[in-house]
Amino acid sequence: MHRFYLGYTTMGILQIVVTVITCGVGALWGFIEGILIIAGASSFQYDAQGRPLAQ
């Protein structure tokens, strides 16, 4: 859901498809990205429109 919230709908749909195809194992991808967003990783500083995320 974080990809949809940030405006990356195509990547969000891809993550859902991977999770369904791998019977839930692919959810680790989203879980790890969620942790990176919370931790403030440099690759998740802005949304799809280039606006900075609030900390």
C-alpha cells in the first residue's frame, strides 16, 4: 500500500501480483520497503511528484 500512497501505482500493482503469485512470500519485498520508508532511507525521500515526504 505504501507504493500507492506515494503515487507509484504501477509498482504497487506489481508488488501485489508478486505477492499473490508467490503465495505471500513476495510480501517481504513490501515489508522491507516499509521499514526503509520509516527509517528514512535516501531512496524514499520523495513521492512520485517529487514532493519531499514529511518526517
